[in-house]
Amino acid sequence: DTGVSQNPRHKITKRGQNVTFRCDPISEHNRLYWYRQTLGQGPEFLTYFQNEAQLEKSRLLSDRFSAERPKGSFSTLEIQRTEQGDSAMYLCASSPDRARSYEQYFGPGTRLTVT
Amino acid sequence: AQRVTQPEKLLSVFKGAPVELKCNYSYSGSPELFWYVQYSRQRLQLLLRHISRESIKGFTADLNKGETSFHLKKPFAQEEDSAMYYCALKSPYSSASKIIFGSGTRLSIRP
């Protein structure tokens, strides 16, 4: 296990198109997080899964965003009708049980550019 | 509202000089505070947390509740310390364990 992986690493799309990103967490981690990071800012929380259940969503996550973790393993983040403001680095992280949930292991990120 | 402020976007010091990266937080209660680090071409990773009160790679950070600060310090900077540093907090009462990050400080160590 080489840690959290994300695909694709880079995505360029035209405004109005839909995009989907994938995150594969560390296998024994049941918690999975999505963050968004724009230039000059720290990561901002988007949503969180415990196993397959999506338990919390940020108000940053508009109706155009949807995330799933169907079998409690990998997760996908879809953005519909992309806008230029969606251009950012999308980070996925996973963590073990609640006692160590502060220790989030981050993936390399998917950089989205909307033209 | 929960917020983390890192006032310096860039901090440049000479090798061997002391380092202090500033962090202030806004939270009504007792949050858990962390420092995360991202070295060039590497992933964001946890550096240290205030509860453990440990020194990692020579760095320490003390939580000052009166000043709502959690500054990161190292007495003698090394070139390998050059990286992006993020201060972060987590509510101990949040089941989600979401982490709120500051905007980061880029530490550059000059030889």
C-alpha cells in the first residue's frame, strides 16, 4: 500500500463540462475526506465519509458537487457544469479510527483547470 | 466561527538561525491544534499536535490559550526545513474530525 492515491492528477476541462475524480484511501482506513485548495490558501473541508456513509458536507459543496463512496472503499467526487471558479486542487485524505482521526493521510491531489 | 490565521505568507531565515512560525486561532472552547507540513513535491503530512507535546524534527509548538496562539518554533533552522507549513485546528467535539487549516507560511532557509 503506497498511501492515498488520486486520479487523475491533472484535469483540464471546458466550462460547463462534467468531471469526476477518484480517490483510493489507505485500505484499513474507514474515514475519507475531500478538501479543496485554491492558490495561496490552505485546504478547505468539503465532505467526509465514514465507511460508505456521507456524514457531513460543507456549505462550500454546492448542488453541482456530489461525492460517493459506494462500498466504503474508493470515493468519487463529481462536479457538474463546471465553472471557472471550480479551478483548484482537490485533495483526498483518509484516517483510521476516531481516536486517531486527527492523523489524516493526504493524497497527491487532482489539479482541475476550467477554461 | 472557527478560524486559523497565519499572518506570514513567507518567512526567510538563515541556516542555523531560530525559526518561529506564527499561528493564531479563533475557537470558543478547547480545540485540538496541529501543524501540517508539505515539502517540495511531497504530500501534505502531519508534523505535530499540541496534545502530544513532542518535538518532531526539532520543532515544538506550545498552545497558549490566553493569546489563542500555537506558534511553531525551532532553535536552529536547517536547509531541509524549507517547506510550506499549515497550522490547523479540529474541534474535539466534531464527529467528522474535519480539520480547519490556515492559509500557510512558506519557510525558506537560506544557506
